[in-house]
Amino acid sequence: MMRNPTPIPRILLNNVSCMRNAQTVLRDINVSVHDGGALVLTGANGSGKTTFLRMLAGFCAPSAGEILWDGHDITSSSGVYDQYKLLLNWLPLKDAIKEKKTVLHNVRLFEFLEGKQGRSMEAIEFMGLGRLANEEARLLSMGQRKRLQLARLLAIDRPFWLLDEPSVALDAEGVKLLEYIIDAHRKKGGIVIVATHQQIRIEDAMSLRLPERFPRRKTLVDMLR
Ligand SMILES: Nc1ncnc2c1ncn2[C@@H]1O[C@H](COP(=O)(O)OP(=O)(O)OP(=O)(O)O)[C@@H](O)[C@H]1O
């Protein structure tokens, strides 16, 4: 009997490099992620974690190599990218929160743009912001703003999450919630790629530590040792 062939990874980076400002930031990256997979990117400031996520989001193109989605190069034709980008949910450091609109509006707007409705309040409550739903977003603390961003992620519910420093400013309970939603998302077959400097518990995640890009000079921390 013929065995099932190994499934092609949902996403595959094949010898990918990326330049910014005429400098190579990422060099010869090879990584593959299957449905339900998670990849954690770590590395020093400036090592290219955000660049990696931006490249996967299609905001900057690889200077060499290819990014394959279901075996199709996302940069080869706009048709592939147009389909691929509808699966992405990008959680950036800049939160794009409308200060004078309510918390609920800030989540509903994203849901509306997605052509969905009815999940925003549940997502807000899940992220512990229920009592603030009708407050203006400008009143939120940094950690509450991060929770609002995560509520958007839940309300939209796309399969491929690109998370840039998702735990920054979250308290211990917030980090647990983040870990929980990542786990639940993966159990549904979703993919999560996280750039972080902090410990986030993600079971069986692959990890990729990006190398430092500049020769180290002595820093104040070294001198204090
Ligand atoms: N808009 C830009 N134009 C040109 N170069 C940029 C731009 N943004 C970042 N870079 C450069 O790309 C390199 C990688 O930056 P990136 O933001 O990807 O690093 P990072 O690993 O996410 O850093 P951090 O840990 O500080 O968030 C840095 O040297 C940075 O100077």
C-alpha cells in the first residue's frame, strides 16, 4: 500500500535573505511551519525579528530566496499574495488604536472590516476588558491597550498570526491569557509566529535565534561587570 506523502509545510522559507537600507538584515533563513505550528523568534535589538515578521506579512520582499505558502511563492504573483494576506493577522508594536473611540468600537471596526460581526464583545470580555468596553480607548493603560489588540485578534480569527512582542506590558495574568489563546489557536490548526524578548510558554514551539548583526563593542553593562 502507498504511504501518504509527507504534507508540504503550510509555510516554507527557503534560503531567505532580506535587506533594509542597503544592508543585509536576515541571511539564509530556512524554516518551515505546518498547521498548528509555532515559531518563536528571539535575538538582540536590531537582529531582524520585526523585519522577519514584516517580510512574512509581505510588507518587504526577500532580497534572495523564496517564501512559499502551500508551495506557492507569495512574491511571484499578486494573485497568490492576495489570497495569502487574507489569512494573516498581524499584531504590530504600533497598536493603531483610535483614542477617542470606545474600546468596543476599536475592536468592532476590525471585525466590521473583516466582514464579520458578533464576536467583539466576547473577545473584549475574554481579554478582561469587559468593564471598559464603553470607555474611550485613550483611558487605557499600556497593558490594557495590548489586551485590546489581542481582542482584535480573537474577534477576527484568521489562521496565521504574526505577533510582534505580544506580551510587552502585560501583567502575569495577561501573559497567561496570551499563552492560552495561542494554545487554543494552534489546537484549531492555526499557525503562530512570535517575536519576543520575554518568556512566553508555547508548547513544542520551534525557536529561531537571529544572530547579532554588528560586532559587539563594550556596553555600559559589560563595564559594570
Ligand atoms: N524602516 C527601516 N528602514 C531601514 N532599516 C530599518 C528600518 N526599520 C528597521 N531597520 C533596520 O533593520 C534592522 C533590524 O530591525 P528590526 O526592527 O527588524 O530588529 P528587531 O530584532 O525587531 O529589534 P528589536 O528587538 O529592537 O525590536 C535594524 O538594524 C534596523 O536599523
